[in-house]
Amino acid sequence: MHLFLTATLLALSTSTSALPTSPSSPLQPQTKRCTPLLENTPWTISNLVAFQAATPNSTFTSQSNTSSTPPTASSSYITFHFCDTNPGLELETTCTRLIPSGSGAPASVTDPWTYYPCDSDEVRFIYSGASLTLERSFVDDCLGAPPYNSAIVGGSAGTTLVNTTDAMGNTFSQQSLVVSITEEW
């Protein structure tokens, strides 16, 4: 009996050492390696337009006409197109903040302390007039298991706006703007 047990143990130890030790072996722990998504290409902003409605009781004097024309109440707004071309994170969305007309002076389109959402809930913005600040959030399973699989990145760029004034208000516009990603959370 002792000889049979020794022979069985010897056979088991020989057969176990002959098992494959490649990473695909069921005896080896499976480790999934992946490359995290990177935001290293700047974002492109296009067709930036900020319209500040004129105060309803103010008057506007045209350069070609000395008569005053009362402006019509209108809504103030800011709108632009956001484009992210980073591989794996490609996204295009429209960002708009509308300030409806009401009684009294219209609220300013500039609000340097508040983020406003874009059509895609992954992007939000602050418009101060002199700059546009953006944040983008995304999920990447390479960063870890939930809730550690998400990231927020951001950047800011100065604006170079062209101003046009008429009876309705002031229109500030810029064809394109590049926003470098400078913050990561």
C-alpha cells in the first residue's frame, strides 16, 4: 500500500510540473492590462457667439440716423460647438446658456463663478467674457473599478471676441478657439 501511495504522489507531482505556465494557463492569475485614455490633444471650440441683450428702457442711436430706436426685449445667450478628438474620447456637442428676457435689465451672459452644462452631460463651461473654461468628465475602466473609473479634466483659454452693437444689444463672436487641457482630477 505504501508503494502504491508513493507512486501516485510521484505521478501527480510529475504531471503538475508539466502543466503550462503561460499567462493563459488556468492556474495562473489573469491580469488584464489596458492603456488608460488620455486627454493630450487640445479641444477645439468653434462658432462662439455671446449675445448680451440691450436694456429694455435704453435707447440706441444709429450712426447713420440721429433718431433713437427703442430696442425690443430679447434674450441674452452664449452658444458654441465643442470638439474633442482624443482617441477613445471623441466627442462633439453644443454648449448653450440662454437667459430669457424679463422685466428690468437682462442678466449678463458672463458668469465667472458658475459652470453651465452642455448638451452632452460630460461637458460643462464657465464664460467670463475674457475667457472660456471647460471641464470634461469621462469613464475609463483602466483607471479602476467603479467609482474609481472616472476622471475629470479641464482647461481654459482667453477669448479674442469681435463686438458688434445694434439696437438689440451686443454680439460678441469668435470663429475658433483652442483650449489646452491643463487640469486633471
